[in-house]
Amino acid sequence: MSVLMPPSDTGPLFPHPYSHLPEPTLAPGVPQPPAPDEAACVALWEKYAMPPHIRRHCKVVAHIACTLAHRAAARGYHVDVAQVKAAGLLHDLAKAYSIQYGAGHAHLGASWVVAETRHHAVAQGVMLHVHWPWRIPVDDGARLCTLPFFILYADKRTRHDQCVTLDERFADLLERYGRTEAARAGIQASHQQGLTIERAFEAHLGCSLHEDSFDCGRLVL
């Protein structure tokens, strides 16, 4: 399915240290060990002292990402839902540590996931959940409907442990963190990237996502 969008909607929105590197392989087929199940993810939460509020956030992100993954699978895309769930549950594994000691939580969390699980696809989802530094494949459903984009979008739809619209999520971020012009520009760029991914998902999955609650109200957190 062709998705027509202006080129400015699909490229990197601000300089990123990964943007000059080759894009990672997103196609299925690379042998991977079994994805860590929920019990294994919870054990890592315990090992790395993840606070309760971040655990609740990760559960919601995993739920939204898995809902998208199931919808993509129903449309014929190759999706490993177990990998998506693990990446959602582990995407903020290093968040508390990074707040306390200072570090990029996505990069650090990905390194912990590789060390603990040897699962590079799950670690890729953790590493790239904040920002996609390359062109978003809006016209290629097989590349778009992959683990990193499910996690990235789900995280942008989750405020604390509540599913909200992108506009609500980023209004909150601007209020809390938009103290400088550079910070506001980064938040607005991330918002734009989320909107681009949302529109592309809607086109390829054949559903409206803007105000979709993903049945998050039924989660027991």
C-alpha cells in the first residue's frame, strides 16, 4: 500500500549520532534465541531495581505494542509478538539508574538486555524506543510493522501508566521538560515523528489509532 507523505515527514528530524550509520536490518530471518518471557523480564526488573511506577509504565507500553503487533500479524506481516512483548517490558530497564547517575537509558538498557539475554532483536527495540534516527519507511509496511516501531510508538502513547493521545503526551512533556528552546525543539521533533509513524501505521493496518485506547483500561497493574 502506498502512503503519500511529504519527504520532510519521513527523514530524521534533528541531528542524531546514529543518523550517519547504516540502518539496522529489520527483516525477519536472523536466528535469535527465544525471547525472554514475562517471568524473565520481571526477574530483570528485580535485578536492576526497577521502581513500581516504571514497571506499570512498561506493562502499558508492552500491551499497546503487542496489540499493534497482533493487528499487523492479522494483516499478513511477519511479527514475533513474544519479542515485541519482551522489548516493551524491558524498554525502560535502565531508566531509574540513568536518572540517578546520568546515562542514556535507551543505550544502557540495550546493553544490559544483550548481556542478560543475548537477544539482539529485543535489545534493538530497547535502544531505539526514544527516537528513530533514519528515514521512517512510511511506504514499506514490512519494514514499518517491526519491533522498533511498535515500541517507539507505544511509548509515545503512554503517559506514566495511562494510554493517551500523542498530543496529550507531548503537551505534558513540554510542560515538564520544555525549559529551553533546545528542549522544546527536541520534544516537538519527537512529537512530529510520532505523528508520522501513527499515520503510516493507520494506512498499513487499516485502522484509526489517534484516540484508540487499546483496551488499556482493562489492564490490572
